[in-house]
Amino acid sequence: MTLTTNTMGTIDFTSSDERIGELLQRQHEIADLSALGALAEWDQHTAMPGEAGEARMHQMATLQGALHERATDPRLGEVLHALNEVVEQPRFTEADRGLVRQSLRSYEQATKLPRTLVEEMERVKVASTEAWITARQRSDFASFAPWLQRTVTLQREVADRFGYKESRYDALLDIYEQGLTTSKLVQLFEPVRTTSKTLLQRIQESGHTVDTSSLYGNFSAKQQEQLCQKILKSIGYDFSRGQMLISAHPFTTSFGSPIDVRLTVRYNERYLPMSLMAALHEGGHGLYEQGVARSLLRTSLAGGASLGVHESESRLWENALGRSESFWQGKYHIVQEVFPEQFGNVDVATFARALNSVQPSLIRVEADEVTYNLHILIRFELEKALINGDITVESLPEQWNAKYREYLGIEPDKDANGVLQDVHWTSGFGYFPTYTLGNLYAAQIFATLRQTFPDLDERLATGDTTFVLDWLREHLYATGAIYQPEEVIRRATGEKPDPQYFVRYLTEKFERVYDLNS
Amino acid sequence: MTLTTNTMGTIDFTSSDERIGELLQRQHEIADLSALGALAEWDQHTAMPGEAGEARMHQMATLQGALHERATDPRLGEVLHALNEVVEQPRFTEADRGLVRQSLRSYEQATKLPRTLVEEMERVKVASTEAWITARQRSDFASFAPWLQRTVTLQREVADRFGYKESRYDALLDIYEQGLTTSKLVQLFEPVRTTSKTLLQRIQESGHTVDTSSLYGNFSAKQQEQLCQKILKSIGYDFSRGQMLISAHPFTTSFGSPIDVRLTVRYNERYLPMSLMAALHEGGHGLYEQGVARSLLRTSLAGGASLGVHESESRLWENALGRSESFWQGKYHIVQEVFPEQFGNVDVATFARALNSVQPSLIRVEADEVTYNLHILIRFELEKALINGDITVESLPEQWNAKYREYLGIEPDKDANGVLQDVHWTSGFGYFPTYTLGNLYAAQIFATLRQTFPDLDERLATGDTTFVLDWLREHLYATGAIYQPEEVIRRATGEKPDPQYFVRYLTEKFERVYDLNS
């Protein structure tokens, strides 16, 4: 696949300008050291021996200290402020502008935090992750609670140092998605909440069901690994610039996009979608990072425009495409080839429909598209309350279970399947809402794809997804983080983010899957 | 296994002393960043996607720059020089003295090299490694030669900056084994050369042979992996502080000894010793690093005393123990359990004897104990000539093949099995001779073990190796790099290094194996 965007002229830096040159040199150094940190985290989650945690904790703290030193160098501030005065002039490129904007934001954030705090946060993150792994295995929230408390305390300090207008939690939201606030989120989430609850109720009242039996059975991890690799290859994930391993919590990371982008999945030998849909989800993240223009390598622009935009790509490939019948009409033969006994007698419509079964469940990452955002709403409400001081860490399991009763009508059997299921709170708060943002963006981008390719379903049914990837690379991936999230969505779809696309997508899809209008 | 050495009182630092405290803090930072570099190298050799080399090259260079900055900080020099004046006073420990000695040596070395040179060396090393991997696969020396030439040029510059008395090459030898010179090596190696050549001739003239047929057959990589893991566990390698992966060239590395020490092996599905003996060899390195006292974690003392001493432990476990009949009397059942078809009808004496077949061969890492040091002598003579300017890079394949004809009477069929077989020259010169030093030290330590445990063979035959490991930990491993190589050998064996132990070991062993005195 050729990147047509190289002709756009926006993704190259004016490195002939002396100050852009100096900024790039500093960015390269920061990007290189950050990549080593990402590698150490990847190792921690995929390979690190159980007793090595103490050494890793110190390594990460030291690295964060070295990074912080570079990120707060007063000379960097001088260069950035000087560039900021002139970068709108026509002799600079969009990449230059993005670089200055992003770097200035990072510089201003970094200078608000003392180095000791940054190192302490890193130590707590590594130790907290180790504690979480054990606590989750044993379903023992009490052993994790002290670490969570330390993270809450540190995150409050970060919020106070960054500053905010309305609530402390807003300061944290802004870290992950620039400009995001609680009140904006409440507005965006309201139609999502209503639509999800209404659809769930209509599905439950319809009495209609989806046959999911084909997804349960015996699926060896070895064969699932083959399947995931084949599916990833077939959507265009490039293994010569990537790798797929196993971890408790699937994730995608990069040690230099677009040339080193790796991901993990996990296997449940009784239930196939656990790995298959994780591969498509992480694959979506991976395609985004592998699609970034090579000219952005070793800069902070070589990545997603924001967590929300990043999540839109994982959800697009996992759900909008990866749970559609037309997608599987083109790729189901891969599943049948790897698991001939299990799927030889299951037709593609049955398989694709099974992937869209709606059922309130305990685990977020296994949730269907209708209930998924309710899982996010629960986390959003809890972490907001935690940071703003309205609830205590100790009360979390109880609060968690109460919210699950309220939103989904079910309650976790144990904390491992409840409040301990996600790794995110080992590093901070404000991340979860970006998942729902991602769903909203994905629906809007998918609507644009449908409009651009009126024969989308027919083309997908041939097994081809290259035309989708090429379009996404050209209109979204190649520019990395040059533009801000809203601008990225506007450039790709022609409109600013609008939750109504998701409302329509979800309603139409599940009215069809569950035959709700009959 | 309990470390009795913790009671020795020598392996704790006097961190209550302010300057030792400051030195330790600086050492920790350097150790942490170095560990991340080691992790990145480990990843490069075991997992990194093929296209990611460019990013990794920059990451390593940037990291080396950051490390060099810390290693040459004038404040570090001040602290070290002040400590050096007082550290012999009785209120300081042996660990303090080792730390100051080692740190001062590193500081003096580092301050002799400009940062740009250090970064350039790292870039060349990473790129050269990638070039070597491809060149070896294609047996294409010409594509590797330009990288080798750059390394030679850089190494000469290093030698000139470090300084030397007799020859440029001496400056490089000193990096790996303090105080080592060409003339010392020639003296040490002379009895080795004579003994090896004489023994080889006697074996060839005897007409006696060793039946190695049991080692050839069908051995699946999966089963070999199991076998290597079991053997490693049985000698005391701790997987909760380690990991075993695959790489083209087996190696051991550490990201924080003693708690994160990892190793690699490689599999030949037609010939078992390729993996099994690599596991014992790397396992020996691993046991050493895992046996370092935990109080040395995050300092430059948490590792081997020198490359020569390190190699003594790999050779001790691989050869003196791992190719002895008594060792296999105790552990052969593991081999039979994993490969019942292949070894069910082979007795332990036949198996152990097969591991000691002597045969001039092309590949160093597969060489027997009699010819191994001839491989090292060849490399020693070639790299010495290369650095001193007596031969050119272009002439290396020809020179290599001529030496193999002269020393071993055979000639490589292709450069992949000749001059391209080892990765070492991608990073520098002066390393190979430490392998022969390791063989000499190993024989001397093994003689001490025999003296300490008169019933050594009987105890090994029960399958127990814990008593050997415990002794080694107490007398050699725990102190890490607190003492200098010669002192380490003296403390463990009561004598300074003496090549006659190796001469006797080799002669007695192979007179027995090949029944040369009958």
C-alpha cells in the first residue's frame, strides 16, 4: 500500500529552519527515551519475570526523571515560545505547527510538575501494576486499595498543579483529550446513555435472541494465535513492523511509529471472540500507528491525535467493520480454515450475527456495542467522584456493584470480575471516557465511509479491506497528531463531532440484528 | 538456597557515609538506564520486527548519550576522587572499596571519550548488528565489510584515546579484562596452544573414536525447549527471576542482577547438543548473575567480576560439570523423559561420552573442549592484526580460512560458517580472548571443587548440584564485581590464575575419554 499523503506536503517539517531543527533534535531525544520506557512497559506486561518488579520500578522512575529533565529544559521553552510567534507564517508547514503546538502543551504541562513527583508517579505506577496483577488473580481488592489510594492522592496533586475551572477531574480529562471537561462529557454522553438503555430495554422486551453457540467450544490457544495473525495480516497490519504477544489485558504500543508498533491479545480456549475481537480492536490501533507518515518518526506527532481518536480506529475495525456481516462474508473462510471442525457447518450469517449478541455482562472488554458505553459511564461517574472527593477508595467495590445493578441489572460475583477488572487505575484517571468518545467518532467516520463508498458492503464481501485502509491512511492516519482531535474528525468527515451518528448507527444496527421493528 | 555470604559483612555498602550515599545514587541512575539499554538489545535479538532497526539505532544512541552525560559528570569525579583518598580506612567495607574502584575506572574511561563518539559507536553497533544478521543469512561478507571497517576505525580511535604502552590492541583488551595485555595473553595461551594441538594429534593418531550417533535424530524444538527449561531448573536457574527465549546467537543478559537475568538458546532439530549445551553454558552465566548479593542491585558491582571470570562459570557448568559422566548419571533421566524414543535405549555412559567427541569443526560455539581454544586463538590473532593495522578488513575471509587450515586442518565451505559466524565484531574487539581465560579459570575452580568435595562424582551422580551452586555462590558469585578478577580467583581457589590447571584437566580428561594411554 502506497501512502498517497506524502504528496500532501503538510507532513514534512521545515527542518531547514534553525529553530525547527533544534526543536526536532530535542523531540528526537525525548521520543527515543520515551520509546525505551514503552518497551520496558511492554516487557513488564508480556515477559518480565515475577520477581523483577523492584528493579523495573526504579528503571522507570529514573527514565521519567531523565525525560522530565529534557521536557522542562528552559532552552526548550525559549525555542518553543519563539517559534510560537512565527509558526503561522506561510513558510512553515502544518507539521511544523502541529509540532510546536504539541510540544508547547507538553512543555507547559511538564513544567507544572516537579521532577520528584514525576518519578514518584512512575514508581507508584509500576508497583501498583504489580499489585493489581496479584490482586486480580486473587480477587483481593484490599491488597490493591492502598496503591489505588496513592494514585488518587498523586492524581489530585497533578490536577491541582495543572489547574482547572470547574472541577478537579476536568484537569485530568484534559490530559487525555485536550479541552475535554465534565460538562462537555455529560452533554455528549446523554444521548448515548438514553439510546443504550432504550435499546437494551427494547431488545429484552422483544424476546428475540441471537444464537451464540458457535462461539463456544474448544479452541486451542495455538490455533487462535494462527487465526489472529491471519486476520491481522488480512486487514493490513504489517508484521515486519509489528509483533503479537499475550498479556492479561490486551493493548497496543509503539517504540517508534510507524516502524515498530506491537500489540497483545489473550486467549480463552472455550470462547473464540475473546482473542479474535481483541485482535481486531488492537489491530485497529496498530493500523493507525503503522499508518502515520514516516516523516513524523521520532517526534510526538508520530501517534494518534488523541486517545479518543485512537479509540475510534480500534472500534471502527472491531465493531463497525469487524462485527458486520459483509466483513465476514469476505473473511469468514479464514476462520473456517483454522477451525474446520468448529465452523465447517456454521454459515457466515449465523457467525456474524452471533458476534452481535446483546447481553448485560460484567466485563467491559467483552461487552457488546449496546451495553459497552454503560460500562464506561459507570467508570466515569466513579472516578469523577473519587477525584472530586465524593467517595472513598474503600467504598469502591460497593459503589461499583451498586452501579452495575443500576445500569445493567447484574452484580459481580467477585471483585476480579468487578472493580479489579481494568488495569487503567494503576496509572491515573480520566482515560475511560475517551473510549466512549472513540465510539462516537467511529460511527461518524463509518458514516463517511459508507457515503464515500456506496458499494461498501459489496466490496467488503469480496474480502478486500485495502480500500478502507488506504482511505483512512490518507484522510486520518498519515497526519498523526499534527491536528487536534476535533480538526481530525472534521478533516475526515467534513463535520465536527456529533453524537447523533452513533445514536443512528447503534439504533439501525440493533433494530436489524434483533428484528425490533417487526 | 540461602546465601550464607550475607553474614560476611563485605557486601553491604556504608550508605550512612554521605559520599557513598551520593555515589550510590548516581550509580543507581546509571544502572537503571543501562538496564533499559540491555533490555532494548535483548529485544533486538529476540523479538524486534525486521523494519524497526532505524528507530532502535537512534534510541540506543540517545540512551548512550544520556548515560555518557551521567558517567562524565564532573561532580561524580569530585566525589570519586575524595572517596578514593579515604576508602581504605577500616570504617569502609569491601563493597565500598569495590564500588569506588569500579566507578573510578568507568569515570576515567568515560571522560576519555567524547559524547559524539559514544553515540556514533552505539549507532554503528545497532546498524552493524542488523547488517550482520542479513549478511550471515546470505553468507555475504561484502555487505558486512563496510560496517566492520567502521567498527575497526572507531575501535582504533577508542584505543588511541584510552592509551596503551605496547600495542593499540592492548587498550581494547584492558576494557574487557583490566590489566590484560597481548604479551600476558601470549604467555597464558602458549601452554593452551601446545596442549590442544598435541592432544588433537594424539587423538587423531590413536584411531579411537567416540560414538555420537545418539545425538543426531529428530528433536522437535518444542521438546528441546522443555528439556532446556528442565535442565536449567535442575541446576538452580530461577525462572521467577529469569526467562529463556530464542536468538541466532545464544547469550545471557541482565536488567538488574540478581532479580532479572535472562538468557537465550537456539534449536537444531537434527542435533540435540546445540540447545542443550547452550542452555548449560548460558545457565552458568545466569547462575552467576542470579547469585550476586541483592545488596548490590542497581550498582555496577551487580554482575561478573570480569568477562573472563564470567566465562569461567559458563564453561564450568557447560563443560567441567555438563560434559561429565557423573553429572549425567544424576540428570540423564530428564533427557530420557523428554525424548523417550531417542534415548530409551542409550545408556548414560554412551550419552556422556558422545558429548566429548573431539573433531576439528568450523563453528566455535559447537567446538569440543580440545579444539575450542584454537578457535579463540585464530580470532585473537586476526583481531590483533586488524586493530594494529597489519591486515585489512577485505582480506579477513581469506585470512580466516587460511588460519582454519593451519590450526584445524579444515576450511569453511562459506563465510556464514567462517568469518561471519560470530556477532562479536559488531560491537568491538578484545572480547574473544576472555573466552580462553574463562576456560583456564574454570579448570582451576573445578580443581578446587574436587578438593573441597572429595566425593564430588558420587554426589553429582545422585542428581544433586545444589551443593556446588551453594559453594560457588558463597565463594564467588555473591561478591559480584567487588574484587578484581585475579583476586576473585585467589579467593575462590587460594592461588592466582595458573594455566597448568587447564593443561592437566584437558589432558587427563581426554586421555580417559579417548583411552590414549592404553
